[in-house]
Amino acid sequence: MFLDWSGNRRAFTRSLSGTSLNWACLVVASLALAPVAGSFAQTPSTKTVEVKESSVSGGTLRGTTKLVTATSAGAASIPYTDSDGQTRSLDLKKGDKLVGLEIKGGNIVAATAAGGQLTSSVSLTLDANTGTVAAQTLTGTTLKGARLGDAVVSTTGQQKFKVNDSDITGTFTSEVAIQVTDANLENVTVDAPVVPQSLVVAKEAVPGATEAANITTVGDYFKFRVNVEHFTPSDTGRSGEVTAPRGSCFRVSQEFDRKDPTDPFKTQRMARGSFATGWAGFPWGCLDDKDIPFDAALSYDVPRSLILEERDRNRFGWTYGALVAPFKYYTKLREFSAGASVGPYLGYRVHDRQGSNSVVAVSIGLATATIKTDNADGTTSSSNTTGVTGALAYLLEIKGTFNMGVIAGADYFSKSQNVPTSAKLWLGLSFGYKLD
């Protein structure tokens, strides 16, 4: 069994007592109890999720923001002082095009959010009619096609903006409310955003083997099984795209965000690295320099999702997570124990291709055992003790939902505690699944 270390999932650990159970019992118990393996960590009161793209149907803009582009949704007359000190009036009409106008506040009627982080409570009230929930904040996001109500023009400092392609410079002298539609805003914070329930409320996950969340690709090798396009030189002085041929290997050295060239209101996660050629450890058998039809000595950038998800490849590299083996079979004693071992693991991906992946891992952590003591009055008492465990594990995941793991390890306790299982080899086998 393995621990899902993420704090936003509830799980329970069910213990089982008994001794002298054979290997078949171990397998049956693992199969039966895998769906309830989980974490001993407390579930936090809030959680944060990364937003790729989501609708927003409510919330309030925080502070002052700039309308990259927008269209006036109604008439408004706004007094301002121009650069010469003359008092003027900005008379907006429905349909006027605005560029660069700074506003304060504003209620979101509807918008599309791209990027940013959404913070929400673990206990949310669902609107059954719309299937939405009100989260706490949405930070660092870009809003597209937004309809805003009750925003006021900013009176802080001089503004330079455009109305229907005409340049205007001035300082507003009154916070007049305006209504806009089709607005685009960058790097904004939304308080109490109303978002689809599916964005923040995930189904309970029951993993048999997982790695820590948001594992970076830095340091990983990707061996491509097909041609992969859209590589560009990292040096901005060089232009043009190249296509990595099938069999070539790319090692990631950095991840970063850039403006999406297809949509200026989105960001795109990029991977930067270089091509490994010939024998390069894992993976073996990379193409040689002569087989790569471009300069393999340069650094290249490529969309991260392209090499991670969209193109057939093998991935090799280090990973880590947390490991739990609550049920162990001691081979020498021929006993089955429910004493839990918990610890972080460090592993290497020996196979990672879309649809399946496997990791060989080593773990050092905590072990628990129950000690029985014979008292002078003839009674027996029990107490728990803690030791150290070391384990090797082979972790397999199929289709992103089915998990299994094989673990071999030994627990070590103080000699004075007289734990009969100390330094004895144990084996563990688990199966599990997870729901996204």
C-alpha cells in the first residue's frame, strides 16, 4: 500500500490483527484493503489548484487593474483633467473600444480565466442550479471575454489610454462606474470567484502507488518514439523550428512560462534542454550527432505538454513520494503483521510511457510494532513502539488509475524492546486504484 501525500484527499488506514497467515492471505488482504489505504496527515482547511482554463461566473476584481482591451457596454460621462490642466468630459457610448484604461474593482458577470492559482475551502456550498461553487481567491490569472459591472475608473494618477483608436491622456476627477464587455485583463486577482464545482472538488482518490504532486521534468530524459516538432533554439538570435527525429533523446534542464503565441492572454509552460547523443546512461541507444538533422550542441525550447503528454515517448528520471506498507509478511517467522511502516521514497523511472509507468525505489522511514508485556499479577499488557524501516519497492501504474507495488524490507528496533520482528525480512504486495 502506498500513501497519497496530497493534503486534499481523505483516506483511512484500516488495521488487521492476526498471525501465522500464509502468502495467499497476504494477497487477499491487500486486494480487499487497498481501496482504503491513505494518509495519516490532517486534511488542511484550504487547498490550492492550478488553473489551466475555466469559466468564472462571479467574483470581484481586487484593487486597480488595466483593461488590455474592452468594449463599453453602456453610456457614461466621466470628468477628467487633461495634460494641459483643462477640465473635460469623457463621454462613452455603447460599443466604444477601450485600450489601456485603468479601473478599480468590478463585479464579474462572466469570463474565462486562463492560468493562475485558485484557493478554496475544503467545504464548499454547491449551487445545485448552476453546478458552481464560490472559492476564496483566484490569483495571477488572465481574464478573457469578461463582462464586468460596477467597475469605476481609477482616479489615482494620470492615465494614458485609447478610445476608438484615439489617444487620451488625463486624470479622472470622479470615480464614475462603467460597464464593459469583451474585456481582457492580465495578472489579476479575483476575490470570491464563482467557478465550476469540478475545478475544486475532486472525487476521492484511492491510490495504490503515487508520486508527489507536480513533479518537475527537470533532469529527466525523453526518448522519442515518433518525430516531435516545434523545437526552437533557446538563443533568441536564432530563428526557425526544428523537428526532433524518432529515436533522439532530449534532457530537460529548465522549465519556464512564456506567452502563448496562439493566444496573447494565455501562458504556455515550456521545457528547455539539450539533445543527448549516443550512449547517455538511461536511456540507452540515443541517436548519434550525425543522425540528427540540426545542431545538437545548441539548447532548445519546446512546449512541455508536447513531450510530456502529446507525443509518444519514453521518460527516464528521478522521482519521489511517500510510501506506506501497513501489512507485511515476515518470511522467516511466516507471520502476517499489521505494523505500519511509513517513509519517503526516492525512485528512478525505469519505464514511463503513456499508459503505464514503473519505478524502482528505496525508502527509509518509521516502523511501528506492538509489544506484549507479562505483568507480575499474571496479566498481559500491550504498548506500541517505534523503530526504523528500510525498504526496496517496485511500483507500477497502469492507465493512470490501477496501481500495484511489491515491497521488500526490514524493520529495526532497539534490542532492549525485544521486538521479535526486528531485523527480519518482510514482503508486501498491494493493489489499488484512484479516481480523478
